[in-house]
Amino acid sequence: MRFYKNFILPYLVWAGLLIVIPLIMILIYAFTADGNSVLTVSFTFDNFKNILSSAYISVFWTSLKIGIITVLICLVLGYLMAYLIAQFSEKVQTILILLVTIPMWINMLLRTYAWISILSDNGLLNSLLTFLGLEPMSLMYTDFAVILGLVCDFLPFMIIPIHTSLSKMDKSLIEASYDLGANKFQTFKRVIFKLSIPGVVNGIIMVFLLSISSFVIPKLLGGGNYMMVGNLIESQFISVGDWNFGSAISFVLAAIMLVAIKITEKFDKTDE
Amino acid sequence: MKNSDVCIIELKGLTKTFDDQQVLKGIDLKIYENEFLTLLGPSGCGKTTTLRIIAGFEEPDMGEVLFNGVEISAVPPYKREVNTVFQKYALFPHLDVFDNIAFGLNLKKMPQDVIEQKVKKMLSLVGLSGYENRDVISLSGGQQQRIAIARALVNEPKVLLLDEPLGALDARLRKEMQSELKKIQQEVGITFIYVTHDQEEALSMSDTVVVMKDGEIQQIGTPIDIYNEPENRFVASFIGESNIIEGNMLDDCLVKFDGFEFECVDKGFKPNEEVEVVLRPEDIDIIAKDFKKKTKIHGKVESVVFKGVHYEIMVATENRTYKIHTTDYFAPDLEVGLSFGPEDIHVMYTMGWTA
């Protein structure tokens, strides 16, 4: 036993180098600014004060909004799909879950580009509309396009944990509920849904974290002016070059995520 | 020993097939009010399927389920006046003890004070007063079992179905729960239908025992009937231990086996009909002195095993080895005679034709 514990060492080194040290660096960057010629680094809260300007607040607000909408859509669609999948025999369930995960084998950029060719002004969807004699619609570079991209990318992260909690549920609990006089709807409400809450919570956390911090999808489907927190961070590091401000935004984003996780977990424990 | 002559559930010609395997081959059974009826048989005999059909979790392929004379085989479980105690309790892990028991009452939208009163009464019936706010997962197996019984009984069903409810408990607790279940049944005065593979459980609790094998009923009777008058070799060997011997019925009250004629109390067989004879190990006496004059069957003690209350002694005779239970000790290799009276011999029809 003691011998096998040594196998964790490479991981500890890896995690230290690539996770802990960068996190500390972000923390240091967030609270410092370029100093003068005598002292090259100085401590400051200015980076955080800058975030409070209305332009940046609205970026956070957009991200939060898009994240919550994506979570809600994924929750409804994902629960429905997970529930339907769980009705099949175990063999069929394995195949269906495989089908759910297959899109993830394709590169995310490719999948997003596929949406561009479907949604763009002379794309697949508009060609179809014109063919049917309907007015073409401008779909690209809208909230709709971004949310559609996010939902399609992250839906499996909602389906899988919910399906796991549904499929491992003791079937005799459902029978007990019928036996005690609950019809199908009451059984779902009082037993099945309640017992699947851990899966729902996991799904919500994963989809929320992935969508609030995404930047490729909003950039491609939302257009160059579309700003979510991920895009803001990217621009600070890549084009503006203000690493201190970028780090402060990352820090705030991480804090929002932590709070969101804590709130969701609370929902898990106090379900009655 | 029936407490009532009012038939509450009647099964007529039930058949059921799962994946090409016929688990029920025509079950006919009448279940009476206030009766403690046990479906007894080895695993795969169809006893649980029969119970699940009564509960409404399975629909029979053919046949009828009559509840107070009304056909209910297509009625969903939540509309039936029966409740089930499940094998592995099936308590809701997200609810505490109170809410588990109140589950059915809450669905009926009863006023909260009535629910509270009923739950309290049930908890005291199963001996767990004061456990209302406990987490069900923190309870022991025996306690969970009691909660499961309370959760079913609080709905005041006409019939309580119990699917091997004591199977997961240890031997001592099982004994304790057996007498408690019997007591609860008498207290609430409703029909219990109990499924088990444990013959001792069936004999000690039931008013009526239904012995099943391969989807067919072998015998229906009181525990005493089933034990003393088994109808065939399967019932005789499944319930209690027995020596089963092939023989011929020479005449009413006269049977021949192992080359000797014996007086017995069984009648109504065809002359010279081939039969099987049951001799329970505790009904045979071993005689060591003067046995050649007193007994017909002679043999030699082959082995002696101490079983606690009695010795299990195997006596090898010319035709077979007999199993005997006695409180007296006989040394191995001792020459002895075996003695039994007419009332100890039980004659059954042979089973060969069923296959």
C-alpha cells in the first residue's frame, strides 16, 4: 500500500507546476501594477476597481445571463433525454450514452464552424427558408447563435450525470411509490426527481462552469464585438497585453464560479 | 384454522412467461380474510411473481385476479387496496422515518394532525416510538424492516403482501421478527400474504401454506397438514427431513416396502398401486435389545452426528440407509432394529408423471 502511494508523486509535481504556481501568479498579477524605475512592482487594488466600470460589469452580466440560460435549456433537454434513455434495457442504454458522447470526439472548432455554415446569412437554414418561400433570417452574431452553440456543445455534460443517477436508482423504490398510492406523475415528482438531484446538481455545475468561461463559441458565433468574460480575459492577455487586469478578471470569474457551486450544492442538501 | 370464510382474493388459472421461460403454469388459489397465507417454495418456483401479480407490478399472460369478486388484473398498483413490504425494504432514502410512513397518507391529502396521529400509532405498533425524525439510512436492518411494515400498514390495506421480508436479517432477529409479524397480523386483523423459501418460517407463522414448485402449486394446507400429510415427494422433502421409500399399496391400510408388509392409516389407493412412503426421521425408533423379535427392519448404525437437541443417526439396512432423529445415543456399528407405528407411515402418490 505504502509503495503504491509513491505513484502519486509525478501527479503532485505536475499539479504543482501547472496548476498551483500559475494560480499564485494570477493572484500576484491581480494585486500588482507595473511600478516605477526604483521599484518594478507595486501592490494595488486598481485592477479590481477597473472591473467596476460599467462596460466590464456588462460583460460579466452577459456571461452570467448566457450561462444561466444555457444551463436552464440544458437542464430541461438533458433531463428529458436522460430520463428517456434510462427507460431502455441496459444494453441499449450503453449504446445511447455512447451516441450522446460521440459528438465530443469531434474537435470543438469544427463543430462550431459547422454551426456557422448552417446559421450564416446564406447558410443551410436560410437556403431552406428561401426554398420554402419564407423570409430569410439573420441568425449569426446573436445571443441565440451563441446559446445554441453552447447548448449543443455542453448538453452531454448534463445528460451523463443525470442518466447515471437515474439508472443506478433502486427500481423497488419506484414500485414502493406506486404501491403506496402514487400515480406516475406523483412518483416522478416525489421519488424519481428527488433521488436524481445529485446528478442534476453535478450537471448544472459542469455546464455553468463550461459556458460562463467559454470564449471560442462566443467569438465565432457571436462575432468580433461579442464579449463574454472569456473573451475579455483573452483580449487582455493576447491583444491588450495588460496581464494584471486580465488576472484580476480571472480571479473574479473564479470567485463567481465558487459561489455558484456553493449555492447549487446547498440546493442539493435542502431539497425539502 | 381459517379465521373467516370470506374469500378476499381469488387467482384463477394465472400463467406468466418471461423470456420464453414459463414461470407460472396455471395458479388457482383462494385467499381468505384475516388469513396468514404463505407462498413457500425454492427460488424460481414463481412465488414472487404470484405476489407481484397480486400487487399489480406484473400482469398475468392469462387468468384472472379477483379482489372481492372484481377482476383487477389490469388495475394499476396505486389503485389497489393492497400494500407491499419489499425484500430490501425499499425505504425512500431522501425522506426521514416520519415522511416515509406518511408517504401514502400525504398522497391521500389527509389533514396533517390525522397523519401525525396515525404515524405515531404505527410506530408504537412496530415498537419504534420516538424515531420520527431519524434518517432511514442510519437505522439497522431490523429497524428498517419495521419501518417498511409500518409504511405499508398505515394505509390500512385489506391485504398486506410481504416478499421475503426477513431474508436479509440474521438468524436471531429473524426469529424475533417472525413472532412479531404474527402478533401484528392478529392485532390489525387483515390478510397477510407472505413469500418465503424458508420452511421453518412458513410453518411457524402461517394459517395456510401454499407449497410451489416450477410454477405450479404442489399442496395447499395448514402447516400441520403440510408436514404430516405431504401430498408428494417434493413437499415431503422440501418441508422437514424425511425418508422417502418406494412401495406398493396392497390394500386399504396395508402397504409393502423393502420386502415387508406394514399396517398404515392410508386408504383409497388402487390395489397394488405404486406409491411413495414418507417416514419422518423423528418418527422412527431404534431398538437395540431383542430387536429381531420386535422389528422387521434390521440394520447397522453407520454414523452418528450430534445436532444439539438430538442425534442424527444413519442406519444402513439391506435396501437403504434410514435417517433417524433421536435423543438416545447408539454407537456406530451396533446392530439395531427400526420400529414405527401405523400412524408414522404416510403414503403418497408417486410424482413421476409430472415431468
